[in-house]
Amino acid sequence: MTIENDPSAPSSAALQRRSVLKAAAGVGVAATGLAGFPFVHAQEKITLRYLGTAVNQDKAIAEKFEADTGIKIQYIPVNTDVVTQRAVTSPNSFDLIDTEYFSLKKIVPTGNLKGIDTKKIKNADKITPLFTTGTVAGKAVGDQGTAPKKVIFLEGEKSKKFAAAPTQFMSLIPTVYNADTLGIRPDLIKRPIESWKELLNPEFKGKAAILNIPSIGIMDAAMVVEAMGLYKYPDKGNMTKKEIDLTIKTLIEAKKAGQFRSLWKDFNESVNLMASGEVVIQSMWSPAVTAVRTKGIDCVFQPLKEGYRAWAAGFGLPATLSGRKLDGAYEFINWFLDGWAGAYLNRQGYYSAVLDTAKAKMEAYEWAYWMEGKAAEKDIKAPNGELLAKAGAKRDGGSYEQRMGGIACWNALMDENTYMVQKWNEFVAA
């Protein structure tokens, strides 16, 4: 991701913190929403303007939060680029931002984001170490591109700089994340697919497609270039002009040879291309694969030997936010990490920031399917009741540890982004 259905994851100090929080709850320090009876209840209702892409902007989440707290959520759905643009130019137009970690290189230097005080976040110490240390099950994952660990900590609440080591203040509190790969139609390909290089295999001439969002599409292309043995990038997420030239040249040659049926931008477009059989292999997002399957068509989110391209999003606070709205925003973040929302998103194929609380809100068979890679003991259903997988099925990519432990690179904003977009547009026009 980009975001998966966008149109364009305890020290003694942590234990101490929990003790302090419990004490605070006991004496009524509830303005932060840490205790069970939020301060904002006692006053006129507030509405939080939530700027983000459509991924977390779910009506059911807003309704559940309002039922639990009395605070209204007003969604402002836009695409990834507009989220960044609004954060840079109009920080007063929202109370809560849900944005990708790679966008922080543009937003943080403006001073428009307030460092989030982790002492006010009840489950801060339970946030998956993928974000804080770049590890899954104690092992480091690939960190090419904008790995969250590089940009998650700020030097202070009002800092315009990222911190090199963990601090009290976070730029974003993670919401959802995932690892992307290629989607395939195994019924039409009829042989194993194990490498990114297959995207440009002439065998699939006229039946391949790639994502036409430059900052993400070029990462997929780089995975292909490396898999083909053409070049090894020091950092796929921050290419030099020469590396961009090589990558785009490879794509243009393939396009002129008739490799691509389509360059897609829209979630539904990717679903339709695959469901119709016009395309048999393409850049794809996990929920899009699920959408094809719900039509009764065989489609796989294919694990590949070179690994996954990962993305991650999180909640941020505008620097100007204060008073009851600031209290309400902290309350929403705390509520979001408390399990209900995490379980809701896990059931759609995403991953939540605090795994323990989400697990507590899921059935054991659901957790086993989504997170442990085990065969479903019962039919697996989406939050809306739609059948996603039948009993006996296994999740593509296996367990959380297998999938998130297989990250090769992260969505990124390159230093040469302007040049990259210019060259990508040449590919689109070729």
C-alpha cells in the first residue's frame, strides 16, 4: 500500500507505567480516556473529524465507538496522496489523521503533527515489535524503504525530527498493516508460481497487470528486476536516478512487447480483471483476492520466495489539537487498540497493532485461521457475515510469523520521488 483498498503492528518501565495508569484511574484522572469512564461523557458530545483512506473508515467502527463512549466520528475519506497534502497544507481541517508511515517524511518536517505521548496510551507497551524494533518473533525483517521503526519515534512532542532510538513520543500509533504480493489464478495458470519474475514472464503476455500508483508500482517492479537477476538494489525504497531508469526501462520493454493487459489504479478494477480471467497474474491486495474468491472463483495471494512488500498505517494528531478534542482523540486511539477494532480488522485479512487485545475479542478458530495459519475448523466469515473461506481452508501465506516475517521491503517515499513519478508517467504513456 499502499492501503489495501485505497483508490490512488514488557519492560520494567512499561510495568511501572501500568501501575501509574491504574492509580490515575482510581483518582479520576480520566481525561485521557484511560479509565473506564471518560471525562468527555460529562459534557456536551464532541465530534472527531477523521481524515484517512477508506481502510479503517468503517461505519461499524464509528458506531461501536460512539456507543461505547458517546463521541461521534466524522469520516473524511480521500486517497493516500490527498491525506498527505491535507496534513501538509491544512492541519486544522481534521482532528485525527490515519496515514501511511512512508508519508511521514513529508509531514513531520512541517511541524504539523503532535508527538503522541505514549504515557497516555494504555497499550503502548503491547504494540507489536514489528513497528518499534523491526522484528517478528525475535528476528529482524527486511527494512528497505520506509520501515516504521525508522520513523515511529520523535525527539519530543513538538519535534520536526525522527528519533534514532525509542522515546516517549510516537509520530503515529499503528492501526493496520499487511504484506503484499502477487495475486494469481491457479486454475488458469496450472503450474506453481514461486517468484516475482513471473509477472514479466512472456508466458503471460497480455494477461499480466501491475499497480499504477507510482510509489508502490515501482517497488513491485523492483522486486521483479531483482528476481530476474538484472540488478540488486542497495535500497529498493530509495533508488538513484540510474536505478529508476533501469527499472522503468524494464517495464517499458515489457509493455511494448504486450505483457500488460492493464495498469490498474482501483481496487474494484483489480478484482474485475482477475474475476473475468482477462488477467491471470498481477499486483494485488489481499482483500481484492478475497473479493474474487467470494464470487466462487479460484484466486490466490501467492507467497513468493523473494518475500513481500509491506505497508503500514497509523493514527496521528494535528499539532494544533487541544482541550476536549485532544482528550477525545486520545480516547479513540486507546479504544482502537483495546481489541474490538483490532479483531474487526483482523477478520478482513489485515493485521492489528496490538495482537493480544484483538485475540481476546476473536473466537479461537478465527484466530487459528487468520493468525496461526491453521486450517479453518469452521467456515470463516467477514464481519458482515459474508463467507470468506470454507471449513478446511488455510490462509494464503500461512501464519502471522511466516507472512510478516517474510517482508523484503516497505512502501516508501524516495528522495528522487519527483524524478521517479516523471519516469513512471513515461512508462504509462509508452
